[in-house]
Amino acid sequence: MFVKDRMNPKPICGVSNMPVIEAQTIMDSNKIRHLPIIDSNNNLIGLITRSSLQAALPSDVSRFSQFEINYTLSKILIDSVMVKDVVTIGPDIPIEEAAWLMADKRIGTLPVVENGELVGIISGEDLFNAMTTLLGSQNPGIRVTVEQPDQTGVIARLTTAIAQEGGYLSGCVGYHPKDKTDTWISVCKVENIEEKRLIEVLGKLKDTTILDIRQFQEQE
């Protein structure tokens, strides 16, 4: 899965000579937290965030009326408050790299840029939805978590055993537990097999321990 598969390809945008009050209205009415700023060629030149909007206000807004605040914001242009050193990503980058970058930089969104042109935007919510898809959460079935040695072939052995019993994997992800670097944890969503039979099948696999198993019903 790549960034282009989960990004919003038509993000709402603003321009640098737009008053801050207008940007705030756009963001509030569309319930968005980030507003890419582009030039006439659709090139990304900045980003407005909730934090940058707050920075445009006086430090103690309690001393001002709403009229005074709105008047102040109407006189300030986007160019003076937007984030200009924007962290971006390309559309053909794997989705997990986008997630790592957002976590590392502690940011909530990434404008997607190709040859300088804005082609989309991807948010933390988009990444969350991508993760639920990878885990097969949209389908009913059995969610099973197993622990195995971190060795070549163990995952193939796991998935093959399930397939040979007619089980269908609608999702499977894995990770190293922090306290056992030589161990691999697989979280699988399995359909078309009874839970009791799945336990029997996995119980026959060498060095494989079921850590958790539960029915997962289709979400409304």
C-alpha cells in the first residue's frame, strides 16, 4: 500500500494573499486542521495549521472582543503566519514510511508533492484507516495473535497451515515485541474456519504459541 492509495487527492487549499480570518473560516466550515497553501501553478508554498492560526492572535485574547479579534485576523495575510518549511512526501512512498515520518516529526499531516506540485494530502486519520484495512477489521472472522521465533519460513508455515485447512487470510501484520527481539508476533484475521479447528491447526505448528484468539464481528 502506497501513499497515493490513501491520500486525499483533492485537498482544500488556500493562497498566500488570503486573510487569516478567511483561512480560519474555511478550516472551520470544512472541519479540517490543515490547509495547504499553493501558488498559481499548484505548487506547494506553505501550510496553515491550527497552531499557526493561534500564533496570529494576541497572546492574551481575553482582553479583546470577538470583533477586535476578527478585525485583527482580517488584516493579517496567510503569508506571514503559514509554515514555510513544510515536511512533505511523495505519492509512491510506502504507507508505513509516511506513518514513521509523521511520528518522528510529531506532525498530523503530510502534503503529498510530486515535482513541486501538490497532488494530495494524507493525515493521521488516513493512516489509521489504512491500518484497520490491513488488519481486515471491516470483515467478520477470527482475530488470532501468535508468537513464533524470528526465523526464515515461520510465517510461511503459519499461513500455509491455515490455507490448507480452507482458511482465508483477510489481513495479517506482524511486529517484534520490545522485550523479545528474537521473536515475531503475527496478528491475523482468518475467515472460513471454525475457531476450535484453527486452534487445533496452530497448536500442531512447532514453536508457535497462540497469545490471543477471539471472534471479530462485522462493524456497523
